[in-house]
Amino acid sequence: MKKKFKCEIDCANCAAKVEEAVKKLEGVNDAKVNFLTQKFTLDADDGRFEDILQQAIAVGKKIEPDFSVAL
Amino acid sequence: MSRKQKKELCKIVAALFLFAFLMLSEKMGMFPSAFGNPWVNFLLYLCPYLLCGLPVLRKAFLGMRNRQPFDESFLMFVATVGAFATGENSEAVAVMVFYQVGEWFQSYAVGKSRKSISDLMNIVPDTANVERENGEVEEVDPEEVRIGDVLRVLPGEKIPVDGIVISGKSMIDTAALTGESVPRAAREGTELVSGCINGEGMLRIRALKEFQDSTVSRILELVENASENKSKTENFITRFARWYTPVVVFCALALAIVPSLVTGNPGVWIYRACTFLVISCPCALVISIPLAFFGGIGASSRKGILVKGSNYLELMSDVHMLVSDKTGTLTEGSFRVSEIIPAEGVPEDALLCLAAKAEEASLHPIAKSIREAWEAFCARGADEADGKYCAGRTDETFGISLGESRNIPGQGVVSVLAGEGLEKIISSDSQYQNSERQKTNPEVKQGGFVFLLGNEELLRSYGVPFEESEHEGKIVYAACLAGSGRPSYLGAILIGDRVKPHAMEALREMKRAGVKETVMLSGDREEYAKAVGRELEMDRVYAGLLPQDKVSKVEELIEELESASNDSGGTVGNAYGNRDQSSDGELCSDGTNRKAVGNGGFPQGDESEELLDKISRCLFRAAVLFNRRSRGRLCFLGDGVNDAPVLSRADVGIAMGSLGSDAAIEAADIVVMDDDLMKIPVLVRIARRTVGIAKQNIVFALFTKLLILCLGAFGFANMWLAVFADVGVAVLCILNSMRLLRG
């Protein structure tokens, strides 16, 4: 399942870092953090999507405290 | 300005005031006892430093904890700590405060350009008014509209989903989607595209698509995804930043340690190293390059051109060859009868009338054009009494009726016509007087005969003696099969296709915008295609191509471009092999960095030579990237109807007139929403401007930084100049990028 969220991210570099970290999570097929459009796209396993989403947000926050996702 | 930005701004302004107050009082010698004590002095300056610099410090620590230490926060942290350590307290604060000013400005500028782009794309309807069965109107979210629902669109509202008008009349403003300022008329039966704005009248429409499949959603998705398809320049910058920061950090380290060992004056060299670090921040490039492309994409969408990615914009700036489909792209794709050439003894009007009758049931555009010509002829006949034909011809004049009709694909129609008028038409030709005719040809019924209408193949297969016309254009031949089986030729009808009104102008503009060669591909006969090509001053015309031929033709042309570039300017490219592979492959890949890190960041002897070699190779590649004589790009222009394979094979595929056509939007790299050819030169210009601005930024930022880096290393540049090299350059680059949004 692929879903797009509005997110807040401060710089292009931060976005790339968060993206990389989220991609490494288990069950994540693909992730994108777009700084210019401020969009977070998560493509993850259907069954555990919510779970993975929460994990992804947590990981993102750990790397970039300014990262937040509007659900 | 967001809430966060306001908060940041307050902090920065407060820090700035505090800092100014401290500096003034120190310089004026107001509290000599306090400023005289190094510790008190340090603590005093620490206040404004922490006030605005805390987030930077936090980020630097987070980066180190997450083992991704090399970013600008880290650079700032090291530089300011170094400045404090050497007792340059005021400069440490200045660096942090101005760095934050720059950061704030960046976020403001990006936010602003993001907003101006989303305003451009402000086509999303907020609500939809659904008419329920009991006649009540309910306001719902557009996403809740189902196919078949009847919607009311009030004056001034956006059309929520793609639909068809059931009742009402209005003018529709499509500017947001097509950039076209003249509104389109809508009445019963008109198909409407979501996102357009309704004019004066109220419309009732039936939903044809759900919201997520409607044009508006598709376009938004496309534009949002566009910045994810990164251009080569952007990728280059990303890679560049990845190895640049570590290299700079180790250079600074070397600058701090080596000379101080030699000269024994560590304070000076540590200060210089810090200056060096501040200057080297890559943020100007990292942010302004994507911003330029984002702006270019935004500027195009305002003109009704959807670019699916920065990479296509970049390719578009380098288009050498414009290959275009003919029918429907350069020409209007609607046919009309241009000339009637009857055989001897056959009246012109009779031929047209027969043809119109024979094609009565056909939906083919050519059939339609013949019928239209006959209708026009009838209408005109009433006005013109020029003696040649009787005035006021109508369908009934010849009393013809259509019997059976059979369509032969790729050839034409064979139909049985009947009517007493027929005798009159063909009486001039004695062949038809053969009384035996009904008996010998089974297809011929009482009082009728077989009428052939189609291309030369059809006539040949029936053995009709005729002369192939030398005329340009599509030719439809007519013949009749009389009873004797001896067919006779009745004449030919020429079908023409009009060239689009702005085609000529657009092609000239394209040449002026830097396109070197224009090529036309067509499935039509050679003479006709050539004639259109001449009319439009195309450099080359390839005719008689089937859709699959077009793909191979485009491949051939791409190869041609490749060999042309090898011949002329291949020296740089050849020296480093195929540019596409080499520059992509290892622009100083991570391996280089790790080696340097593993060596304690203090490369010596062979190692350092190797590192230098790698750096110089990287720089050389950067130069190649700039001066590359890569092959010119080929751009294919089609209407997206049946040229999807060609669209995807070309370097850049542009689909024209695709408003509402999903297939075209899917297949093309760039979608022009209406069929205005003048958009293409506009697009080339925007592309060139975008890439130009991106390159200006790269050159300007790198050059300024390099210059001040050198000055800093030799002690000619202090922290203040360093802050300018960082923040000032970033701000200037961003401003430069933002020019695209205005134009």
C-alpha cells in the first residue's frame, strides 16, 4: 500500500537523511520525503501499514527532531 | 510565515540585539572589568550564541549520534567552538547568528516559492453539490462523488470531477489547466474537465469519473512527483555534497595542525581553519539547485505545460532535433475536401453526391468530410446560380438511395446505390447503357449499380482502368461497376488536412530558441507529407511510416545525433569514455571518503596523492558536465493518441492537446494541456533558463567559495567574510532561483 502524507521537514539534507532511514525499516518497500512539496510518501506492507507508519515517524523524529507528519 | 518561522525570527532578532549591545559596549570600553576577564567575556557572548544557536548544536550532536556527522550543522558547531577556543568570542557569535539568519531566510524563501507554486496549481475543488433523487442538493467532499451522480456547478465554482453537461449553458475558464485565457463554451453534451472554473451560468453535470481518477487529481499527482525525478545537475550536487563536506573537514583539520606544528602558532591556524569551515558550507548549492528546477516546473505548469520531472526539463534545454508527428500535431487532423476532379463527362456535383451517399453510414473522418462538403455544396448551390450547375441542389436532386454498403478496411467502401437519377448522371457515358448489366453482375440489383469509393488499391482490385492522380493530399477515387462487369472510372476527390494556424510561427520560434533541426514523421503518402513539410519549412520529412516504423525512425535519428556529437566535439567525452556512464558511475564514490577517514583524515604520501588525484578527477568530471559536448537531445511531439511507443522512446516525449486524455498523460514525459504549438518554444525557453540559472548558481557559489577559501587559508579573510561566503552566497543563489517563479 502506498500513501502520501503532508509532513514538515526543514531542509533538503534532513529530508534525504530521514528518507534513507525510513527505507531501511523492515516492511518498507519505498519511502520518499520531499522537502520542496513537504510530502512524505510511504509504501509498505498492507497488513502492518499503520504500525510501520508509526515506526517511520519515530525513526524520522529521532534523526530530525523537526520531522513531523500530519496524519 | 509559519508559526515556527515567526518563533525562529524572534529568537534571531533577540540574539542579534543582544550581540550588538555586547559588541558596542565592549568596543566602547563600558565595562572594562567584565569584558577584560576572559571567562566573563566568554559567558556574556555565550548568551546570544545559545539563544539562537541551540537548534544547530542539537542537530550537530544528533548527527554525530546517528553516525551521519558531516553536515552544515556540524561545520558550524566546529567552527564556532574553534572560534571560542581561540578567544574570538564575538566572531563565534556572529557566525552563528548570521548562519541562522541565512537559514531562516532560506526556509522563508522556499516556503514562499512552494506557496506560489501551489497557488498556481490551486485547482483542487473544495466541495461538490450533489443532487439527490428527491431533488435536494447536498454539499459533499469531491471524493464522495460517485460515477453517475448528478452535480450542480454554480457560477464561479470549480468543476469537482470530470463530467458531462446535462443541462445549462455557460462559459468555462480553463486557464488554470491550460494557460488558455479564452473561455470555452459549455452546453448540453459538452464534456467538462475537473479543475476548470464555471462562468456565469449554472450547469448540471453527470459525473463520468471519480475524484481520484479525474484530471485534477492526476495533474496534481504528476506535478508533485515531478520533483522526485531528479535532473543530472541535481544528482551531481547531491553526490558532490556527500564527499565535499568530509573533504573540507579534513582539509581544515590539516590546516589547523600542519602549519601550527611548523610555525608554532596554533591560535592563528585554528582560527583560519574555522574560517575555512564556515566558508565551505555547501548549503547554497544544495538548496538553490532543486529550487531552480522546482521553479522551472512551476513556471511551466502556469503556462499549461506539465513537466513530469526536473530531468526532462534539463533534457529539454538541450534539444537539437525536434521530431513531430504530422496529423493532429502539426495539422488539425480534421479532413476536408479540397478539390473534386471528375472524370470526363461526369458532373462534379453528381460525383460528390454519390460519394456522400455511399459514405452515409460511415464514421470515418474522411467520410465525414465528404458529407460535409456535399452539405456545404448544397447550401452554396442555392446562392450561386452560375449556370454550370443547377442552383439549389439537394439530396433529392438525384433521387439516390443507399442500398447495401460494405467497408473494406484500408481500402474504402463498396456500396450499392439505386435511384432513377443515376441514369441521368451516367447517361453521358454510353457504357452504362448496356442492357445486360443486371444479369452479369450479381451485386447489381434492379435499378442500381455498385459504387466504389476508396484508394487506388480498391480500384485496382476491381480492375478499374484509371490514372493515378499526381495531386498532393489524400485521394479518394470513385468508380462504378456497371452490369457488364466493365467498371468505369468516375473521378477523384482530394482530401486535405489544414496546417494548424500557429504551426509555422511555432516552428520558427523553436529554431530561434535553439532547435537545430526539425523533422516530420507521417503515415501519409510521400507527396502529401512532403507538401506539408515544405509548407512548414521542415528540414526533413519521412512519409509512409507505420506506427512501428516511427519508433525505429526515432531510434535511427538518435543514433545519428550520437555519431554527430562524436564527430564534432567528442574530444572531452572520449577522453573520459561515455559520459553517461562515467559521471554517473563514481563521482568520487563513498569509497574515496572512507579511505580518507580510515587514514585518520591525514593523508600522506601515496595516499594523499591518490586522494588529490581523485579530487582532481572529480573536478574534471564536473568540468565535463559543464562543457560536455554530449549528443543533442531528440524531442518527439505527438498527440498521444497512437504514438505512445514513440513518446517513450524519444529522449523527451511531448504529448499535445491532452487535456482529459489519460493515455497521453501516462505515456509522455511532458504534457501540453491544449494543442497550442506555441507552447513548445516557450517550454524550450523555460528549460534553458532553468538550466542556465542552475549553472549560474553552481559556478557563482563554487567560485566565490573557492576564492574566499584560498584567502581564508592564507589569512586574508576573517570570519565576517566567511559568513558572507556562506550565508550571502546562499541567499543570492536562492534569489537567483526565485527569478524563475516571476518570469
